[in-house]
Amino acid sequence: MTTRRQLLHSFAAATLGGPAILRHARAQSVQSFSLGVASGHPRPDGMVLWTRLTGAHLPGAADVAWEVAHDETFTRIAARGVERAEAEWAHSVHAEPSGLEPGRWYWYRFSALGERSPPGRTRTAPAPDAAARLEFAIASCQRWDHGHYAAWRDVAAQNLDLVLFLGDYIYEYPYVPGRVRAHRGGVAVTLADYRDRHALYKSDPLLQAAHAAAPWLMVWDDHEVANDYAGLTGERLQPNFGEQRSAAYRAYWEHLPFPKSARPRGPDMRIVGRTDWGALVRVHLLDGRQHRDPQACPRFGRGGSNTVSATDCPSLANPRRSMLGAEQERWLEDGWDTTRPWNLVAQQTLLARFAWTGDGAAPTVWTDGWSGYPAARERLLAGVAQRKLPGVVVLGGDVHANYVADLQLDAGGSRAPVVATEFCGTSISSRSGRHARIAAALPFNPHVHYGRGDQRGYVRFSLDGNALQAQLRVVDDVENPASPVRTAAGFTVEHGRPGIMR
């Protein structure tokens, strides 16, 4: 019998010259299911299953049958149903089976227009009171033209329970000649632009393999819409930015395994939520883009980020400024889990203080990250400290570098007690600035135990009631889809002892 590992290796190897046991399934489905399948938002009794019909001359609407099975041969069907795929929503399908058994793996597939999709593997969350382990990964920033997706091939082979994607699933930028991979089109602005860009990224077989291997939880960052946007303020201060955000959010929902309840309404879509994994951990999914205040002290005539000295930008210290918005801050504060040993905070960027130059009262900071919203960061970490939560780990992306840090209250400075731990993972493929700049800044940030801007990849975790084990998985050559992937460093966080152990 074909094993899961063989199946997913073959799926990923299909375009790399290796054996492809899914060749027959993919050949018969390339027309209608060319973007693959995906699952997400696991619950104890179900999850979301996703696909999108593709091909020329699709009807305005089509019935899409789905099956969930106990086995990969689909001889023991656990659930089945039919969804209506409509042109209005890009013929996307968001099926939500229920009544499944908690804490177990399932296989799923779709059928429509006389064709069948490739299979995917997914799972339900454990029952709320069940003892559990969690094997998961975090990833972000997969710019198409900057490199290939060897990291996703490695993710697909890791036998993970869950993938957390933390932003920049697509990039809105135009085609630039001479990059690793070309793509069609200019800057994404319209609904057709964003749909086309998502379809391009989804066409990659290694990304499809990672989606087919395990359920995902997702939050966005800026490039799903436009660089450095904040709420309804674009970097170019464009007056019609609400229309652009509406188009981007719609295409985002159409191409990812979100539930029907998350379907956007105009320029608004809710990605904030929580997922409990047995009696082990609560995952908090945050939105650091839609509800934030504009960045402080932008460049003249622009929105978006800047790098400034704290003494030259007094608005940085405004206590009312928020990265999350007041409502989401209250939601997080009210939802900390005091019964499970761990709380994971899945959000977009580096939370730890990070000064690029200087120290003391006047550091130089980047205003798009949490260092541009210091009062909001202080409120978040003060809530952790006041509750005496022993197992808070913050997960982020965005900055195209690996950072591993202790989290302390700003008010206490470098001598403040450690209240939480952070892993901010590097990009799947997006380029970084010079690593030498990060290395030069690390002495100003002694709470940051690891910082590397010259690594592409993702972070793999193993979590149980006693400890979190992290492996920084890095790609040797991002321009090679068959590149080896290795562990560059490993870290441990012990329950009840916030902070990093190497």
C-alpha cells in the first residue's frame, strides 16, 4: 500500500523528474483542478476543504461533489456532500464536513465536470479534554519571482499536524525582468489581477503538496493587498484604496481554505480567531493590518513605513496608537487560556523590541513593525505578565529573517523579567536585506538570541505539555526547487520557564 510519505513525495516530485505515482490522477484532473486542493481550520468534528474549478469554458455554476474517507483508497467513506461552485466567487469551493471523529487523519477529494481532483490528507483537532501533542510549522513570504519553493517540499514530507501561514501569501508587485521566475502582469489592483496572481502561486506543485499534506491556519500581512498598507490607508495614499482592498480580500478568500462565515463583505473580512488543540494549546490568530492605526512619521507625501529615531518621532509614544485596534486587543486579553499549558500567538511580524542603531531612550526603529507601536506591544505583554501565563509563545514572519527572542516588558528595559518567547521565521523565498546590517544591530538587542537575514525556509516545532522544540529549517539554494533543506539551529522553550534555551 502506498504510504502518505510516498504519496506526498511523489506529488512534489512530479515536476522534478522523479517518479510520480499521482501522474494518472493529476493528468485526468489538470483541466478542472489544476490549482490542487487544500484544507484548513480543523475542529474536533471537521474542517474546511477547499478547491477551485479551472479551465476554459466553465459554466456559470457547477456542482462539485466532495468525499472524506478513513483511508487513502476511499473505500471507507466518512462523509460526503455537494457544493455549488459559482463564477461570481471564481468557482471556489469551501466545503465544511462535520460529524467526524476527533483527533484523527482523513483523506479527501473532489469531483466535478467528469473529472476528479488529486487527493489531500487532513485531520480533525483532538477533543477539547484530550491529551495531545502538536507537530506544526510556521511559514511566510513566498514571493514567486525571488525563488522556488523547496521549503514547501520539505514541509510536505515532515508529517505535520498543522501549518501556520503568517502572511504574504502572494505579492502584488509587477513583473521584473531577470528574476528567478517570471510572472505575468503589472501591479495587482483589480479583482482580476489578484485572482490571476493567486492562481499563479497556486500552480506551483510544491506549494500544492504542502497544502495537500496537512490542514492550514492562515493570517495575512500587507502584500496580499499592497505594501505597508494600514487599515484603509495605502502607501501611495490612493483615494480608492477601499476598492482595492475589497478586491484583494475577495480573491484571498476565494483561493484559501477559510470557512464560508469568513467570506468578505466589501473591504472587510474577519481572519481573527482561535483554535484549541486538545488540552494542550490554544492558538490565537491575529490581524495586524486591517484594524491598525497608520504608521507614525511616514515619509513626506506617503503612507507606510519609515525608519526613524524615537526622539525625532514623538507620535511613536502615543499610548492610543494600536497595531490590532481596540476591539481586537480586548478580544485577545479576554481569550487567554489559563487551563491549557500553552498559548500560541500567530501574527504577522516581529514583536520583540528591535533597535537598528543606538540604545537607551532614543533607538532607531522601523515603524511598520511592533516597534512602531510600542504602547500596543506593552499592553499585550502586560496582559501576559498580569495573568502570569506560563506558556505564551509569539509566532511571526514578514521580516525575511530568522529571529529567536525573549519577550520583556518595554517599561522594564533589559532588566525586566522574561514573560514570553518569540520565533519570527524567515521567508519561504522572498529576499532579505544585507545580513551584515542585522549582525551589526544584534548588540543593541541582547534579548534577541538569534538573528539571520541570509536564510530562507521555515520553522518546524514539536509541542507537548513539557516543552516546545523548534528547528530552523533553511534552504541551501532558493533558486533550485530540488535544493536540500537542513536544520540551521534548534531551540527549546520549557513550560513554566519563558525564554529561549539553545
